[in-house]
Amino acid sequence: MMIELCKELFPINRSITGDGVRASLKILQKRIPIRMHEVPSGTKVFDWTVPKEWNVSEAYVIDLKSGERIIDFKNCNLHLVGYSIPMDAVVSWEELNKHLFTIEEQPTAIPYITSYYREFWGFCVAYNEYQQIDRSSSFHVVIKSELKDGHLTYADLIIPGETEKEIFISTYVCHPSMVNNELSGPVVATFLAEWLLKKEKRKYTYRFVFIPETIGSITYLHYHLDVLKERVIGGYNLSCVGDERTFSYLPSRYGNTLSDKIALHVLNNTTTFRKYSFLDRGSDERQYCAPGVDLPICSILRTKFGDYPEYHTSLDNFDLVTEKGLSGTLDVYKKCIDLFELNFTPKVKVLCEPQLGKRGLYPTISTKSTGATVRNMMNFIAYADGTNDMIDICNIIGVPYWDCASFLQPLLEKDVLEAIG
């Protein structure tokens, strides 16, 4: 079950670099043969620089009046601001308060805060707990963290097909204990890769990447852009795919790629969904669709990042993400992959309507279901003039591709249709 893999990964403290990323990737590596890669700190990647590696073993705040740990990283790794510098000092309430983050409107939620590119330290706390802190006390702040020249770690997996043309699947492994915003993406991607590895025949090659968000996609593009631009014909960025509330579609920059077309066909024929603009972007589609990169990447999500109240808080937990939510998303992505594999541009090889009976393609007994199949088949043929691909025709005749797949191979084998693209 996907939810069990989420639970195994959940306690790990991940960030854009560090041991948490490596530990998470090693768990995924037990299921699929991903290869891990390390890029040294200080490496220039386009306009960015790979940052120092950050690891933390312990972080807490002690109320010196009561002697109690009022905030403890061991209880929840969201308590520590990501990339906090080492600290060991006694501070006043006034000083501590400058380094505390809370959300008054969500009094039970611990917020998720980072400071990747500015030296800072801080703690995050639920507002209810924040209100209980004794303002008259002094506080011992301890952060046992390390910022050092190390590496950015990412992993990839290439599943070969009959052609070198690729479908690109990207997801990120850089957030601490949040289930939808972090773990749902890599877990669904892992199960999708497992499914593809079991397929006996694949038309396309599939490239899966597991990276830290933003700096990871920029780094991956720095090293692989030429081959990606040459080979990738479509793909998706997986993020926030585990809740049951809704589906969402976030297009590529112009919304006109094969990935967009397939996503919309599947969603329109599967479920209700909310359609966004590329102006609503926020994950690695920002890099993949950037000018000069222009990869055909879009996203199918559940509730989009930033649009659900639990986003970037400790409330993004297993009350929100369910096996049903994860499985529903996986099924949609499987349909998208099937459509990539099946899609072609057909052209009818006979003039006027083909005589289906002599080819054994017309049912000998007419029922409602056989009548619908024949009608779909004849409608499909009517638009198979060599200018429409399979998706175009299915959209025109108002039939999902899975209702047409059964008769397409016989039409090709019986010389009614030919594939011209």
C-alpha cells in the first residue's frame, strides 16, 4: 500500500540537501532501481549555486524557570526552521520571540519555515503552545546543526522502451514531515515506476527524477538539458497528489503540449477537476517550462499546493492523505501513460465507409452495447483523415480513449486504417 510507504518516510527530516534526502532515496531504492547522484556544494548551475549541506541532530528550547523543554525538534521536525545555523545561548523572551513562527489563524498547526540562502536560526510552534510560553523567563536555545561543504543529492531512473523518445516524470524529496506536499509525489511516482517496470512492452523510454525542489530541478537541467530537449515528448511534475478533495490541472506555459492534451482528455473523461493557469505555478514546472528550457511538462494534482489550509503546516498529515486519494491519482497517471503509448495519427485506407462485415468487424448479433461500439468505430473512422491523432478524434466524437482502444488494433490489422504518425 502506498500509505505504508508514506508512513515509513514520514519521520525523516528532509531538506534540499543532507542525510534526510539520502535516507529517503535509499528507502525508495529498495522498491525501484534508482541511481543516486551527488553534486558538490559551490557548483554553479545556471544562475544558481549548490548550497552547503545541512544536517541537524538535535534542537530544543528550555524554559530556564521551569526547566522544561518547551520546543523540541525530536517531537516534530517542523519545529526547527530549515537550514538553521548552530546555536547554544541563553536568550531573553524578547530575543527568542524574534525567532519564533506561529499561525494565529490555525492555533494547532506548526508552520513549515525555511531560510535556505540567509544565515538564520528559528523555531516554529503552534499558536496554542506559543501562548503558553512564560514571557518572564529566560531560555536556553540549543541547535546542533551543521552547515558544511557537502553535496546536493538526487536520484533518477531510466526505464528503456522501443524508442529513445522519453516521457519525463519529476517529483521532489526535500520537505520534512508533511504528507501531501512532500511524500505523496515521490510515493505515487515510485508506484508508477513499479507498474511500468512490469510492463512487457513499452513504446517510450521513461525517465523518473527524485530531486530537491527548485535547486534540484535547476541542477538536473544544468547537466541534462540537451538530452532532455532532444528526447522528451511529454511528462508531468508530481506534487500534492494524496488527498481526496479534488483533482487539479496546472498546464505548461502555453498549455499546448501533448502532455496537456493527454491530461485534459483523461481528466475530462474521469472526474471533475479545477483548471488552473500557468500563472498559478509554484513547483518545478517553473523550471521545466522556463524560456529556453521549454519542456512539455504539466501537472495533475489533487488540491493544488497553496490552496488547501493544511499546506506547509503540521496539519498536512495522515488525516489529509489517504490510500484512496493516492490510488485515485495513480490510476489517473496510469491512464495518461497508456494514452502516450497508444496515441497515433490514423488514416483510413478505403474510400467511403469500409465494409466491416467482410472483415469480421461487424457484430453478427446486434445489442445496445454492440451498437454503441459500431457507432464509435464508424465515427472514429469518419475523422481518421490523417490530420487528427487518436486523442483529437476521441475528443471530437466525445468518447474516452479506453472505449476506442479495443477496436483500433483490429482496424489496423484488417487494413482499414494505417498509422501515419
